[in-house]
Amino acid sequence: MFPQGVRIVGNLPYNISTPLLFHLLRYAARVRDLHFMLQLEVVERHVEDARAKGAVIRCGGRRATELGELFYQPTVLTDVTHEMAIMREETFGPVLPIARVASEDEAVRSFPAAV
């Protein structure tokens, strides 16, 4: 049996509920800008790489220029795989990539050794 948090995440790709969206919007209100343009470009590159390789952008996925030059919308990606840069490199941005796993053991094994 998975812990409660894992079950909730497991339902996200198919049921992004109103309470979840409310919490994402509350989080977005506290998101700060990225410190450097280079970091914003890394976030954009990772999200675009994931989208191009089959990930689905459930919310966000672009700059929030209405807030300033270095803001990126909080983003939820589903159908993410370990072939995508976002799962192999550090993003340091407001992005939540979600990948399916069959078990807790598979989830632990899928993390890079450096983590």
C-alpha cells in the first residue's frame, strides 16, 4: 500500500481537482522570480523537452511576463519519463514533473544516485 501522498499524486494526471488548483494558485501567489535569465531558459528548455517527448502540460508551462521578466508559471507535467531532461537534470524552477511507477521500489530505484 502506498502512503497517502503517493495515492494523491497518482490521481493527478486524470483528476486535477478544484482544491488542488486552489492550492496551486495560492502557491503561485508566493512564487518569486528566478534570479537569472539563464535559469529561466533552463526551465523553459526542460518543459519544452518534456512536452516534445510526450509529457502533458496540465497547467502553467510558460513565462508569466505580466509579473516580470524572470517569472515562470507554476507548472504540472504528467506522463513524464526518465528520458526527459527534467528528470535527469536539476531544473530549479516551479515545475512538478509526475511519472508513473508500478511500486515504491521502482520509484526509489528511478531516482538518480546523486539525489
